[in-house]
Amino acid sequence: MNSENHLVEYKRELSETFERSAIAFLNSTGGHIYIGVNDDGSVYGVKDIDHVQRQVADRILNNIKPNAIGLFEVVTEEKDNKNGNVYFLSQIPLRG
């Protein structure tokens, strides 16, 4: 994967800074938050992707005001399925 930039942020795990990153993208041009990816772009992986996806939806619903549900698209992407290196991203649509 490429390095982080103004449109891409990597998070090894769903951390306390997720909402801050999401709000920054919502207030700018949009972007992609990859969860399960190290800062250097290497895939760390997410073991229980369904659980993390539910956590993301819950945190968007309960921790971001005004409500930001519907402004995100959560997409699962597989990097290396045989090793279980699956990651997903919260995508905030880019504004033109």
C-alpha cells in the first residue's frame, strides 16, 4: 500500500483517534481510513472483522455529533486471504 497522505490514514487497530480522523475528513475533502494497516502501509490485519465493523458503526452513531451515519461507507478489502490479512476501510466520499 502507499503511504499516508491528506486523503488516506492508516490505523493498526480501531483506536481512540478514529473519531478525530473521521471528523477531519468530514470537514475537508473526504478520504479513507484503513483499519488493520500499519503506519508504513503494511497490512497488520483484522481478526474479527464483523466485530470491528459493528464498533465503527456504533462509534460513528454515538460519538460524532451531529449524526454522521450515512456519510460513511464501510468496505472490506482482502489483501492476503490465505494468511488472514484482511483489512477494511471507512470511506468518506470525496467532495469535488
